[in-house]
Amino acid sequence: MNNQLKMAVFLSRVALGVLFFYAGITKVLNPNWSAAGYLNSAKTFPGLFQWFASAGNLGWINFVNEWGLTLIGLALLAGLLVRWASLGGILLMILYYLPILQFPYAGEHSFLVDEHIIYMTALFVLFASNAGTFWGLDSFLPKRGK
């Protein structure tokens, strides 16, 4: 991969890292934050998302959401375990996208593709390009056999 492409992937990784870290840490630091409202207003699979919002599940759902975003952001910023962080981010984005999907509209202003789809695509690029090896800590991890 040429240096310009490596730089573009690196900058994308850092930008997504900042985005995810900020989204997570603001939730961690806000004791009143909860995913309940978002989950209870789901348009697609409302039963599933209301189950996630139930009293027995909301605690771990909030924890996974807050710390998942925060740790994905830190991993992307450091370039450490970027492939795993990318997969985790893609999973979270799917879980954020589905509740607002009222086919074929995603939210009020999007037709199928909204920011969650864009984030998933960008995270897939980071996954596929092994982006943590470009000026990241993944470059120091032992290489896997092919």
C-alpha cells in the first residue's frame, strides 16, 4: 500500500477513534445517561429492543454501550487490536441503525443510508486494511501465519 493511502487510512482511524471515544466517555461521565429511550422507541424489531431496555437487561446494555464505545475509540486511537475494535464498532452500529430504520427510511432525513451505515463502511475499511499496522500498536504484535 502506498504512503498516501496509508496516511488516509491512518487519519480515518484516528478520526473514528476520536468520534467513538467521545461518544462513549460522555456517556460514562453522565450518571443520568441511559439507552432506554432509544431502545423503547425502536421502529424495527421493537420487541427485541424493548427487551434490551427491560429492567433486567438495561444495566448491562448501558455498560456495554458506554464502555464499548469508549474502548473502541481508544483502540482505534492507539492502533491496538483495530480489527477486533472494528468488528465491535460494526456490531454497535448495526444495533444503533436498526431501531431507527422504518424501511426504507433510516431516521427522518435518510433513505436507507445514514451515518451508521457510513461508520460501518469506514470501520470495514479499517478492518480490511489492517489499519492498526499503520503508525499503530498493532505493528508491534506478532504476525499471524497466513
